[in-house]
Amino acid sequence: MAFEVALETTPETAKITLKGELDAASAPRFKEIIEKAAVSSPARLVLFVNDLTFLASAGLRVLIFAKQKMGAGVQIYVIGSQGPVRGTLEMSGFHHSVYLQDSYGD
């Protein structure tokens, strides 16, 4: 499945929806979206990964970059992670740095 990423921002929240495979080829596009989201200085970054089927180390590096770029005061939510994506987040320990949730309500 081809990688797709979409950004929606409000004054308080940046929402990013990820679909497909987040690998070395798609990580630069995701990084661009993170940089764009950071411009608005949101209080929350919400990543919807329900339809993300694969998370490579390059994608994980962009998640770490997002945490650094947004700053310590920004809450990051990862919504709908499952299977190998959740496994990668847990094996890397990144799940300790974000809120892993099945759903998200404004």
C-alpha cells in the first residue's frame, strides 16, 4: 500500500493521519508534515495510525524528531496503533514518550 499522510491543524492541535507503509522512502514526506505542523506551535500532536501497516526505523526516527521538534510541553497521542506498528513502538520504548490510545476525542 502506498504511503499517504494528511495534516489538519487548529490553534491547539495538529492532527496527522498516516496510511500505508512508513519506511525510508516515505519518512522524508512525514518529516515535512511534522515541520509544517510545528509552525503553529500546537499544544497537542495527534497521530492517527489506524491504517499504518508498517513502521520502519526511518519512520521511528521521524517520530523521535517530532517529539524533539514540538518540544517537551507538547502532548503526543498515537491513536489506533496495532500489530507490527504497535510492536515497533513498544520494542523501541517510544510508547513511554507518547500516549497510546485506541481512539481520540477532542
